Amino acid sequence: MEKILNEVLEEIKRAHKNLPEDFEKANTKNDYIAYINAYTGRAAEKVLRNEREGQGYRENMVKAAGLAISAIAAFDAG
């Protein structure tokens, strides 16, 4: 579990390097839900098509987890 949590934290750091500084402030709760749904939807497509290609499912779930944590942080920051 610790390895997974570290991967999610690394994903958050990676994403923050590529986003504008005011990204978290500029997005609403619904925006975060839309982003998370986009990544979980991609993961679901892999399952529905029964694809076993690479890490697509896992990568999308790590991104969704990182977004969920960022959404909570943005909510707490007010």
C-alpha cells in the first residue's frame, strides 16, 4: 500500500509541475469531479473491452487518486 501511496504523491507532484499556479483555485468542485471521471472512465473502458495492454488501467487510477487528493486539499484550503 505504501508503494501505491508514494506513486500517487509522485503523480500529484508531476501534475503540479505542469499546471498553472492558480489551477486549484480556478477549478470548482464539479471541475475536479469531471477530471476524476475522465480518468476513471478511461480505466473503465479498458475493463469493458477486456484489454490487457500495459498499465493503462492502473495509470488512470493513479491519476484519479491524485486528483481526488488534490480536490480535497483545494476544498480544505477554501
